[in-house]
Amino acid sequence: MATHVQVQPLGDNFRPVAPAWHAAVVVLLIAAQGLRVWMHADLVRNMADPNRTRMYLATMAAEWLLLGIVLAGVWFGGSSLYTVLGERWRSASQFLRDAGIGVLFLFASIMVTSILGSHSRGADQSTQFLLPQSSMERVLWILLSITAGVCEEAVYRGYLQKQFMALTKSVPVGIILPGLMFGAAHAYQGVAKAVGIAVLGVMTGVLAFWCRTVRPGMISHALQDVLGGFIRH
């Protein structure tokens, strides 16, 4: 059966997909957004009935906007957008293969987070304010989860991972740095959750590097977020 795993020249991993200044802009935007969310989280967490609908919509808008900025930089740099988004599926078997890898990776990630204790009672209480309560919020949560799966994997693993590999000339560093950034961007969920998310970010980076595509990671990420919103009540 065909597979995504391909032997590529090592130099291909060190080819930037956008100018270095663009990578710096993206990192600054992520840091600014993470700081804003962290400062706002305590306020929302202490509300009796936070407006989750507005929070979900605002988060989705921010995610797609950041992805748009990333894709604009990739286009400006003369690279194919597929280098960030992953090659499109050309057959049902390709989709099923990526979906199967994504589901298997989902099980592995659940086991890792359980071992790390990032779904402990304290960690869950710190994110309880995020979880959907009404039918409309559940629908929006699914859309938010899909948005996070697509946008965050494209930005962190599709874009930043390639950029950091190119800038540092190191595959391990290129994988680890976006993973750490991914965890730091979720610091508003508490230290335990942020550490667990950073570990998952590194794991997903390894998966993307091994598969030469972010698509399985997108599927796993979206499914994990969907399940998280319906199970942790």
C-alpha cells in the first residue's frame, strides 16, 4: 500500500518557505495573542456565565486570520501553499490512510496526556469555563475544534517547523521550538495543561516530519478537541 513516508534530501528540510522577517512577525503575533488570552482568561474564568459564543467566534476569527497571514508569507516567498497545508487528497484511499494515522495518533496522545496527568481534576477545573453548555455552543465547539486542527497544525507544524528547521539547520530544534511555543500559547489553561500540550506539540511535529504532511495531525488535533469538549463535563 502506498505511504506518505518519502526519502527526501536532507537539504529539503532546511529550505525556508517564507522570508525570515515573516517568521519573526508570525512569532510576535502568536506571542501577543497568547499574552492577551492569558490576561483575559482569569477574568472570564471567574464569570458566572461567560459569553462562550462570542469567545468561540473571536477565537475562530483570530485563528483563520493568523493562517491567512502565514499563507500570504508563503505565497510571497514563492513556495506552494501545500507546503504548509499538506498535499490535497487525490483519492479516498489517501484520505483514509491519513485519517487512520490520525486516529492512531489520537489514541497515543490520550495515553501520553493521561500519563502526564494533564487531564487531572485541577487541570480540568482550570479549563471548565471553556466547555460548551448549550446546543448552539456545542455546534460552535465542533467548528472551533476543526478550526484549531486545521489552522494550528498548518501554522505550528506546517509553517513554523519548516522555518525553524531552515533557520537553525537542525531537525530536532525545528520540531521542539514550535512545540514549546504551542504549549506556551496555551499557558492560560494552567502549567500542567501547557506542559502536556507542549509535549503533544513535539509529538505532532515528529508525526508531521515522518509523514511529510500535516494532514494526519490536523485530523487527530480536531478529534481530540471535539472529544475534550463533550467528555470533560
